Amino acid sequence: MNIGLILFAALVVVGALAIIIISLRRNAAGEEEDPLQARLAEYIQRGDVTSLEEIELSQPFAERVIIPFIRRVGEISARFTPQKAIQETARRLELAGNPWPVDAATFYAIRIILMLILGGAVLALVIVAPSANPSDNFIFVGGAALGGFFLPHLMLSSRITRRQTEIRKAMPDALDLLTICVEAGLGFDAALSKVSEKWENELSLAFARAIREIQLGKPRRDALKDMSDRLGIPEMTSFVAAIIQSEQLGVSMAKVLRIQSDQMRLKRRQRAEEEAHKAPVKMLIPMALLIFPSIMFIILTPAAIQIMINLG
């Protein structure tokens, strides 16, 4: 194939990935309010006289064109996508902590757009410079399309795993602080609020959301169950079940929290030991592919040179 065509296809792929990633990037300033309304309020406060069209044109290109286009495609694709797939995507976004300002239909549309972009770029490259074997062309196009479709899914799975790992690591310390607050005389809701104010991590955000739901009128039992469902961690499920059971049976909350914190710390130690036992197995691949060939090359090269000299 021509080198220029390969470079062009690579630029198209990199550009598509960059556009998708930029469009998914969370804007902290515009996440809670409309960026256009925020910009309009800023102009009104400063007293600048300008039109709404000028304010809209001052928005970044991604917010004016890319994100509305992706959302429109998401609305169209939601009509033809099975409801089960949309619900599963929404649940996975919830498990990841909603890292991007998109809904389930828009995220599914991003996967379709990326599949079409990557598959179309490789298809154009194959049409211009086809391979000698026709089956290879189908493999290239199909592989690019599948890669574009599953790339956002893999990114979301990585975010879910990283978030759950962070929560598991923070749970023993959070439960210790929760136990101390309850033993000091605070109620469970106040202690949970104090823990959410202490740290800035995924667990504290989950606690803060549960506290807001309780303050808005949702029963504590339902708020804790919903928090457990949003996290998807067995440790949190058992913790919520113990809290609900102790509340129903009238058991001391401090004693239950102390037992739960000890169990969480034991499970964290067991996970650390499990990862330590997995380390030798994970080291086999880099040792076999990188370290052993280098050692053999260093050891056998002088002997090979000496043999070649002796054989004349």
C-alpha cells in the first residue's frame, strides 16, 4: 500500500478518536447548568450588549456542533436499539459514576459513529489500495469496525473497574470513621454526612448522594439500597444489608459498624495477598518475551563468535 494513504488513514482514525474523547470530556463548569445560559448570564452581569447568536458562536466547536450531533444520532438510534441494550448501557454508566455528560442512547450512538468512522476509513483505504488476498480486505474492514464499536465499551469497563477498586480500598477507613462518629453520639445520617465531607473520592460522593436523597424525603432503607445498586460491589451490599437489619432489630449501630469495618479490612488484606500470589504468573510473559531472550543473547553471543572463529 501507498505510504501516503496509510498516513492519511492513521490521521483519520486519530482525529476520530480525538473528537470522540473531547466530546466525552466532562466540563466541570457546564456540567450543572447550560453553558449557553451561563455565558449569557456572564455577559448580562458585565453589561456587555451582544446578541444571542454571537454568544452561541463564542461556544467551543465541540459544544456547538459535535455534542448536539451525537445526541441527535443517539435519539435516532434509540428508536432501533433494543431496550435491554439501552438499560444495560445506562446501568454500566451508573456503575462507572457517569464519567461523561451523556445518556445511554448517546453513548450507544457514539459507539455506532466510531464504528462507521473507523470502518469507513479502512474501507476507503482498501478500495484505493486493495490487498492481494481479498479475504484480508474483509478482515481489515471488519476488525476496524468492531474495534471502533467496542472501544468505548472497553473504556467504560476500565472506568468501572477503577472506580470499584478505589471504593474497595476506601471502605475500611470510611467505616472506621463512621464508627467513631456513631460512638461519639452522632446519628447514622449525620455520621454518613461527616464521612462524605472528610474525603474527596468515589465513596464519599456515593455517601453524599445517599444523604441528599434521604434529605429529599426518600426512606433511608431505599436510599442505601439504591446506593448499593449504583456501586455494584458485594462488600457494599453486605454493609447495607447489615445496617438495615440492625435498624429493624434494634441492634447497636456502633457494634455493627465495628464488625463491618473489621470484615472490610480482612477482605482488603485477602485481596492484597491474592494479587501478590498472581504476580509471579503475570511476570512470566514479560520474562519469556523480553528478559530471557536478552540474557540468552548476552550469554551465547561470545560463544557463537568463538565457534565461528574456530570453524574458520
